[in-house]
Amino acid sequence: MLLTVVGDGPTLCGAKHNRPKIVVFIHNINRPRGRLASKLFDVANRIDLFVTGFTSQAEFLRNYLGLPENRIYLLSSPPIDTSFFTPGLSSDKKLRPVIASGGMEKRDYRTLAAATEDLNVDVKICAFSRNAIAQKKTFPKIIPNNMSHGFYDWCELVQLYRDSDLVVITMFENNYQAGLTTMFEAMACRRPIVITRSSGIIGELINSGIVTGVNIGDSNELKQTIVKLLNEPQKTEIQAQRGYELVLNQFNHNSFNSSLVTKLLSTFESVNNRSFALPSIPKKR
């Protein structure tokens, strides 16, 4: 039996004698709270397989927890449902160019606001949080008249992507490639992307010209980039098509499911229907 869980549940299940195999998806464990919890609950000896989509998290698992390679699975990207996120017609209610964005994690909408507040565009952001501190850090004190943000259901989110002339993802510095899901969703809807420069997949896509990169916190550069791309629809159409084909071929949910199932089978097939004991990971002092 395989149990896939997220959060503190694995530590409780892992303490049982006749327990199922435990797999966890790691997103951002490399921070003080994550470091403390990983040691406090002895997760290295209670979890069978750690799955992550970020190189920095995999390195943390190796170096901080001392995990061997066969206990870590590094995904190539987050799974995107390309049967749901698809290209389509823009809304007939659209009156002028739309700049879309989404997400709260490590997002810097202050820079986006400064870059677009005097442009003839509508900036629409799928982002909502009841956390006042998060809201204060993420958004400008005064929201420009051409910017709006709030909750979008799934169908509204797809339509937002379809309505957009550009999807712009501005972020603060981070070590786990925030913004990947939003980027791939927009690419699946065949929209051109502008995104804050980062390492990993984001950096590779910028270097290949599939998405356009901008520097962290540089509103002047971002404004110039947006204006330039809005005035070059043929270029953005080519860029969007390249991103769309990439997602369909490499980063869709089917390839994600297939690769994950293959890893799970190769990891656990030999111990199926037999008792299984993890090799103890020595605790660092």
C-alpha cells in the first residue's frame, strides 16, 4: 500500500510499526520552520520517498537530512492539466489590452503596478489572501485605477488567461522557483509570458526565448518590456506558440503522472507485500 500525504501526517503514520509506504511532496522545506520540523519529527527515518520539483529543495534534503539519491525524486515541472488549460477566444467584454497575473507566493505586484499604472491597459490579478501582512507586502498601498485583484474560480482563471495580451509574473527573490504553475498554465493557454529572472527552468526558458525575462524590482525595465511586446504582436504570437508546444510535449499532466508512477513502481515494487524497514539516517549533531 502507498500513502501519499502532505504536511505533518507523515510523521504520525511513519511512527507506526505496520505502516504503508509514505511519499511526501516537498515544496518549501528549506526555511527555519521546515528545518526545525524536519529534525523534531525525524522525517528522514519516517518517510520513504521525498518528491520535489525544485533543485534547491533536493539539495537541502541531501545535505541537511543526509538522504541518499534513491530517497529523493526530482520532478521536471509541476503538472499542468492541458485538457483544462487550453487556448480559446477572448471575452467580448474586453475593451483594451489586458495584463494578467496570478498567485500570492513571493509575488511583487508593487513593481507591476508601478510599471503599468499610466499605461492604457487593464491589469487583472488572480490573487487573494486573508493574511493582512501578506497583502501589505505583495500589493502597493494604493491600487492603481487600472489594476484589480481578487478570487477567480477555475473557469474564470482560464478565461483570464485567454483574455490576456501578456501574462506578467513579477516576484521577489526566492530559492524554489515560485511562479512556475502560473507560468505553465498561461503557456498551456498559449499566452506570451514576462517573468522575473530566476534560475532553473525559468532561466532556461528565458535563455531559449520562450518567455521574456526581467530583473527583480525593476519597474522601468518591466514597463519598457510590456510596451515593446504589446507593439510586437507577431513576436509575442510566435513566443506563445513555442511555449504552448513545449507544455503539450513535455510539461503536461500525463507525462507527470507517467514519470511519477514509474518512479513509485521502481522504488516500491521490490518490497510489495513484504515488510519494509528504512535504513536509519544518522542524526547530525
